[in-house]
Amino acid sequence: LITIVLVGNLDMDEEDAVADDVYAAVDDADLSTLQPTITGWPIIGKEMSDMMSGGLLTSTIVSAVLMLGILLLIFNVRGRFLRRWLPLLTVILGTIYTFGLMGLLDIPITMVSMSIFAIMIGLGIDYGVNFYNRYDEEVRRGSSVTQAIIDAVTHMAPAVGTALITVCLAFAALFISPVPMIRDFGQMLLIGLI
């Protein structure tokens, strides 16, 4: 049994580096007759992070494909076939914006915060479909494109704005959590929703 005592308050990157060093040291040692087991928080944390990253990537791709299918089957639009996926495109752009702004604000990307994709896809698609349907109703009534956009925003903004404020307040409640990851999760959701 070999025990390694780490300096306290290491961040995840430093713990990952320690885990990599331990794996390398065990691989370099001549332990061909033994089956070493490496354990401890840095090792478990790294393995969990690697597994969740792969799982979250898979779940994000699956949720995007499912949303494409749902929009194809349910979302009724006039005109071009590609208009059907405008709400999903909006969500993808919002996600890129969210992660870019997180980098600028030094908000860490953690295992917990990676799950915002599913929430952003669900909420963003809902808001996008509502706005587009209202716009489409106005165009069908004979309004010009410009007037239809103005009318859609004018009529939908109060309801969607109220829903957005309510959801933002619910996510802001995460700021009182004593767990830093949960607070970061709340920050990311607020940035993404806005």
C-alpha cells in the first residue's frame, strides 16, 4: 500500500495532473507480476470527469437529433423546409455564446455545468417555436415580413419575457447553494437563457 498525501485546495486541473503522474509512475514501475489498483479522489474524479464528458457529448448529440426529429414531425411551417430548424439553430448559437461568455467571465466548465445543453435545448426550442408560430400567423394574415416580426415580438414578448424572468429567478436560487459547482451551474443557465 503506497499512500500519496496531496497539498490541500488543489483545483481539478492540478488533481488531473497528479492522477496522470501516478498512472505514469505505475506504468513505468516493473509490476508485471502484480495487478496494481490506483484509487483516491483525484483518480475517481478524473475517471468520473472523463466518463461524464463522453456521456454528455453523447446525450447532447442524441438530444439534438431527437429535437430535429420532433421539429420535423410536429413543427408546421410554410415555405422552405429548412425554416423548420430555425429554433434549433438559435439554441446552438445561444450555446456557443454561453460558452464563449463563460470563458470571458472565468466561469469554470465542470461536470455539473455541462448538463446545461439539455436544459437550453428544451427551453430555447420552446421559446423559438412560439415566436416563429406567432410570426407565421401574422404573415398568413397578410402582414409584411417586417410588420409580422414587429407584431410577433410585440404580442409574444410579455408572455415569453415573464416566463423567462420566472425561470431566471428559479435558477438564481441556485446561488445560495454552498456547493461552488451548483452556483456555477446557475450562472451558466442564466447566461444561456439571456
